[in-house]
Amino acid sequence: MRIKTLFLLTAAVVILSGCVEKEIIDDVNIEMGVGYDMVEDGKIEGTVMIPIFNPDKKIGNFTYSARASSGMDLIQEVQRKSAQPIVTGSLEIALFGEDIAKNGISEYSDAFQRDASIGAGVYFAVAHESAKSILTGTYGNRGNAVHLSQLIEHNMKTRNLPVTNMHLFTFDFFQEGKDPYLPILKRVEPEIVDIVGIALFKGDRMISELPPEKMFFFKLLTDKFSEGSFKLSVENKKAVIKDLDSKHKIKLTKRDPYTITVDIKIKGLIREYTGNLVTPAIIKDIEKQFEAQVNKEASSMIKDFQEKGIDPVGFGQFIKTQTRGFDFKKWEDEYKNLTVHVNTDVIITEVGIIE
């Protein structure tokens, strides 16, 4: 009986393995990064980034570029220039030039969603000016695609960038009552790329952007901090609050017209202070100043979103979950008149370095 079972299992493995398409790494070009830019005559330029594995274990970069009238035609044009088939199973990042992002990226994002070899964790980002200029640079020794994906991942985990990737962008794009957003990357030096803001979308079109100094407050509204830092000025003294831990909760407090309260809780440590002594009174003052600044910046940001008709926080989606028979056809006007109160509670748990 055991021999028969072993035979059947072996046969099944052989049959199933015959159904899997095999690709030898030396016989293919592995696409790890891709970018799209708008060029003259209404055409699109696509740039595909291929890693080069050097004998010294450093990873170099090679790019193919082609121009076409559509995203689908670009694939054929790029494949014609490659000596081996270009495969997408290891794609790390897709960049969209600003002109492409403002015109709409659904044509390209839809192609990624339909490709079963591409994982949902691929990072999407908007390239300041040109995606090609970023992909053709040289960053570190692990390859550009890995460097750029680690740049985004690091800033999501420890800095001011809310969590985002292809899956989350697509989810927000199709979800009523919430608009997607993406990081904006810029090549600031030959070997350095910086995150210079957050692109705000209405549907698949970028219609606005947040500068770097607003990203901290945006993340408080849309995500949570488990690390991070914030510099605060209090009575001509400067305090640096680190190891931030935050969370937010949205509550529907009134209907007709809708009123929402956003409660933000922040805990952190004072790691640097330019005064001589941090007394309990100074700690309380720092907490209050921090709370006031978050309330002011977050409230101003939300009003700006309302004026632009975008909802990256997802108030519409939240109210829908709290309201039977919610009508999105009426929501566009109701959103403009939505009242949002932001209440922040800051707790300083420890005091560190005193200058």
C-alpha cells in the first residue's frame, strides 16, 4: 500500500511540474523596475530596468527605453530591443512621471493587476518630472530597484510616509469614499533619490501634492507611527520628540449635517532639548504645544482636501459603514459641508538628552 501511494505521489509531482513554465535566469532579462513618461507628439516613453549581476557580487543596472502610443505597444517595442525575453516576476517598483500621473495611470496599473507573476507588494510612486531620469541613475551596490523599494519601505516604517503599495493603491482606487495617494520621488543628486512629497489622486489622476513638511500630519490622519520623530519649538527652545507611537480613531458624532471627530493619540520621548532643565511644567507645555500644532495642521489639511474634492483620509468610506442606505451621489456635496473636529492627546513618557 505504501509503495502504491509513493508511486502515485511521485507521478503527481512529475505531471504537475510539467505544467510549470520554466525560465533559466541566464536566458531571460529580469524586469525589476519600470517607468512611464509622457513625451512629445502625445507618445509615451517606457523605461525598463534590468539588473546586471557582476562577479564581485555587486549589482549593476541596465535600462531599455522605447516610445509608443500606448502602454501595450510599449511592451512590444521594448521586447524587440532585448536579446532575451523580459520577464516581470521580480518587479519591485513602478514609477509614473508627473505628466502621466496627471493624465491617469489606470491604463498601466490595470496591466500590473492582470499579470499573475507580479506581486501585490510592488511599490508605485510618482517621479518628479521624469521616471527615466530616476531609473537610469546609480544608487548603491544592490541595484536601483532594490534601493528604491528599500527607500520607500524605510520611510514607511520609521519616517513620515504612510503605508502604500500597488495593492493598497488599487483598493483605494476602486473603493467609494476614499482616494488613493503615492509617494513622489526626485533624483536630487547623481546618486541620491529623495521622497519630496505625497501625490494626491482623484480616481487615477494626480490632482494635488503634499510637501514634505506636511507629510507628518498626513500620516497621523491616515496611518500610525511606531517610530519617527518631530521637532517642536517652545518659547524659543527646541525639543526633539522621538520614538513616536501614534494611532487615530474616527467617530461619527452628528448627522444632517455630518460631523466627525478624529481622535489622535501620540506617545513619545524627549531626546533633545535646548534648555537647561526639563521640568514637569515644561513637559506639560511641550505636550500642549504639540497637540495644538497637530490640531491646527490636520484641520487645515482636511479643509484643503474638501475644497479640492478629494478624500484621502476616507471619511466617506467610514460614514458609509455607519449609515444604512448611504447615498454616494449625495456625498460629493455633503463632503464639502462636512465638519471635522481634530482632538490630539500627546503624552511624553520619558526625557532624554538635555543640552
